[in-house]
Amino acid sequence: MIAALRGRVFEKENGKILLDVNGVIYELNVSLLTFSKAKDGLYYITEIVKENEYSLYGFLDRDEKRMFDSLIKLNGVGPKVALAVCSTFTPGEFVGIVNSNDVNSLKKVPGIGPKSAKRILMEMGDFEIQSVNPELNQAIMALENLGFKKADILKAVSDLSGSVEEIIKEALKRLH
């Protein structure tokens, strides 16, 4: 099983990245977010092996990979729809949508109608990102201690980085 690949971007085209790893070129299906930020480096990988198909899905962000992996485990959600969700929402935004049971936002994703949106939200339960950024985790805990709702916090910090203080300061601006 391939967990991650480190290499250089050989080519980008049609939502796919060709990644050169020591002379072996892998085709990665990627979200629009990863496609737009494609760079040489580490990509977290999800492999999907079917009877007549072998596909690799690559993500620059570990939380985006977790989101994709959680979605493809759901009944009726395949890799194409999961990738569309990852292309439409950051992991932080998606957590907010799930936690606030926001059917209308989820219906914006191509391939998801009202019934599918309701089912996905019901099956996702309390999906949370488990950020690998310790500063972000500390900032989230501090904001929770200040009485803010977790869903609101996750929306506010979804694209933030920096020191704990910097994250809290910017998140507070967004939360008020």
C-alpha cells in the first residue's frame, strides 16, 4: 500500500498530476485545491483498487486526504463525488457544514442532490479534522475554552497557519 509519494511535478492536466518519483511517473487524481497548489514535494496517497481499475488519489494536505477517505467509505459516494467535495470545500469548511447539518451548502457540489446531501450529512456524524499542526490544535482548544462553537471555530481557522497567538488573533476577527 502506498501511503505517500515524494517527487517533482512532471505535468499537470485535467485534474491530474503526473508525479516523477525517481524516474517512475505516477498519475494522481487530485482535487482542484491540490491541483492549484501543485508543487514538488510530498503527496499523501489513497489507492483505489477495483477489478479493472487501479487509481491513485493525491493530496498535499493530510486533512483533505482524511476527508476524502471518510467520504468514500459512505454508501453511494464514490471517488468522483468525494473528489468533487474536496474540490468545493476545504476540510475546515466541510467540518462546519457537517456539524451545522448544512444541506444547502453540500448541494452545491456537482453530483450531490438533496437526498444525497442529507444522507451524507447523516452518515458523517461529527466528522472532525485531526490537524497535524500543533499550533492550530492549541488555538482551536483555546477558542473552545472562550465559548465559541467548534463548527464556527473550524470554519474560521480552516486556512490559517502561524503561531498560536497569530491564529487566535485572526480567528477572533473572523468569529466576530
